[in-house]
Amino acid sequence: MNIGRNAPCPCGSGKKYKKCCLSQNELRGFSPSAPQDTKALLFSYIEQELDWDHHLYELLARNIVNSMYSHYEPNTIASAIRLWNLYANAVQPIVRKAGVMEAVIEYCVAKMLDLPVKQSELAVKYGISVGSISKRAQEILSEEWLFDTIIQENNGHPTHTDTSRLNVERALYEMTSQVKGKEFESMEQLNEFINSHLSNQTRLTKNASLDPKEMAQEILYNAWEEPSVTKRIQLAKQALQLYPDSPDAYNILADSSDDLEELIRLYKQGKEAGERDLGLRCFHEDRGHFWGLIHTRPYMRSKEGYANCLLMEGQIEQAEKEFVEMLDLNPNDNQGVRYSLLSIYLESSQFEKASRLLKTYDEDCAYMNYSRVLLEYRKSGLSSKLDRLLDKAIQQNPHVIDFLLGRKKLPRQAPNYYGYGDTNEAIMYVNANYHIWQREGKLIQWLMKYKTVS
């Protein structure tokens, strides 16, 4: 089927095809046996599909293609271009030295997509220092929205603890540990220090100056990557011996259990360990910035696990309290707890709270769009406004209706990833909210007038 560039994208995003799936679909369809055509397609992606605030940024994007072309798959290069496009237009960086930004973008996209690339190798490739890569890379990797966008556009949204994300977190943690307790008179001194001491081939556990907490956290990052459950548990217990207030140790132990009561106990222990570790001062001074700070993330993981388990056990009020506290600590909500909280508000008829949450997080996604429909019906019944809200929801993701009405069966296992407007996003939403919709018999009957999308 041929789709016009300006036609609505068939994925249901509501965007034009050229601004949504065209570039990725074209790249997937290209054969490796036609390299010149592939490079031309990447250049076309830069020139025709992306907007650039300055022509020099577009020129640098072409340099990225040329420098990465012989070593990476087209989709990876497209992700690098997109990363540079987002970062350049948002930050308006000044590019003074050739090769630095190209190396930084290559390193960052490799980290985001979990590819084995070292800063030292890139420094040799581009003829620059490791420190110049480290400085810019830290700035980019600390921007969660960039990470989320690239992961979403490359694979969809991760629905659980993701190895690529933890690798980025680990790199930032190690950079922070390297400069802890040291004073620098200028950014140049900091850059020189990182250049001298930071090596991808040297892990923090080899540094004799590490305190028990840092050593324990490094062991726990290893544990997250360990495929063996038995070894993972051993590493978590080893970390607890070094530093008893390590939330991630309890998170890993919980991740290895299937018993709900044990899960609640372990996540609660992790949460309490995090509270002791961070201290009251951190909760006062850093409130609103949790998750943006690397050292608070293990605690936030424990708190999320605890809240989700409370929700599964039916302790709705306590789960609500935990989710509200998480949004207070981190309004950016990198963990996505707003969706669970919204379901609680709708299920318990807390309409004003639901309305405020929908206004605060005004997103065009299945979870928010269909929640707006449900909220409007619960407040006002069938109405012309309800028609408009449902039309918008269906335009963004038409698959939800089929699962709600039983035209399609929900899979036994939840998907690992989802993208805006796709079937997996619909499955994730309906899995979490099916029971709320089924209580509204008239609303379900009203949905029957809408035809299936398949």
C-alpha cells in the first residue's frame, strides 16, 4: 500500500506520515546491498524530514552520517541524527571544534541503545580528548527527555527496568563519583581531570578510595546486568553486607521473587533503607528533583515497587499516598506513576483530583485520552463532548476500542515495549483499566457503534 507523505500516518499517531513513520519505514525497507542509496536516504531524512534552527546544525548532521556510516546500521545512524536534532534545537550549542560533537553524539546514542562503544576509541577516531567527549556526554545523558524520545522512536517505551537506561545511569554515577570531594577552579580543570581519570575500561570497584556505599552500588549495577537469578541474589546480599542501606539491593531481591507478601516486605525495606540513606535534609532540599539526581534513583525504584505491590494487594489508599509522594518528589514523573494514580482516582470517583492530574500532564496518549472519556462519562453521562473526546482518543489509538469490547483478546503476557498509537499501547492501557470500563454498561454499549480497526 502506498501512503502519501502528507497523509495521516497509519500508526494512528495523528501526525502526517512524513513526520511520523516514513523515515523509519523507508530505512527498514532498504537493502544493505545498496549503500549509496541508504546514505542518500539518510541525507534526505536530514534535509526533508527534520527542522533545523541553524544551517550549521544541519551540516553537522551530515558529518554524523559520514563518520558513522561504515560502522552502524541505518536505524542507529537515524537515531543519532534525531538525537542531535533534538539536542541542537533545544540547547542551541556553540560548536567550536570539528569532531567533538560528532563523537559525543555517537557515544551518547551508543549508550542509549546499549552498543559497545568506548570514549577512548572515539577520541582516537575523531582526534580529540576523552575529556571533551565526557563533558558534553554528561550534559546530554543527564537529559531524561532525550533518552526517552530516542528509546521510544527506536523501540517504543520500555515497560520495566531497562538495561540501556541503567547503563546510562551507571556512567553518570561513575562520573559523579570521580569528582566527588574535589574542587575545580574552572570547567577546563574539571575537563582535564575527567580526561586523566575517567576510562570506560576501569570500573569503580578498582578504586581504593571508594566508600562502602559506592562499592555496594557498583556491585548492584553489576547485579542488574547479571542473567543468573542465583548470582544476582548473591550480589545483592554482598552489597547489603557492605552497606545495609542500599535500596537497590532490596529491589533486586524483590525482582527475583514471585510472592506478593515478600515483594511488599522487600520493597518496603528498600524504601526505608533509602530514607535512612538520603536523610531528611535531602528530602527537604532536593524535593522536586528526585530521579534527576542519580543518588535518589534507587530509593525511587523501591518506592515505585512498593506502591505497585500495594495496588495489586488492594491497598488502594496506601498506594495512592505513595504515588502522590513520588510526584511531589519528582514532578517530571520519569517513572510514569501518574498513569496508575489516574486509574486510582477514576476507580474511587475522585473526579476533581483526576481532572487536576489530566491538566497537569496534558498528554496526547491512549492512557490520558481514554481516561478523559471515562472521566467525562462518569461526571456527565453521554454527551456531545463525550463524542468529541472519544473521536480524539480513537484518532490517537484506535486499537483500544477493540480490546475493551472483546473484539480482540488481550495477550497473556504484557508487551515489553509500546509506541504511541500502536497495539501494544492499547494492551497496556486496557490491562490496567479494563475493570473500570466494564462497570459502565451504558458506556460499553455506546462504544459498540464504532467499527473495529482491523
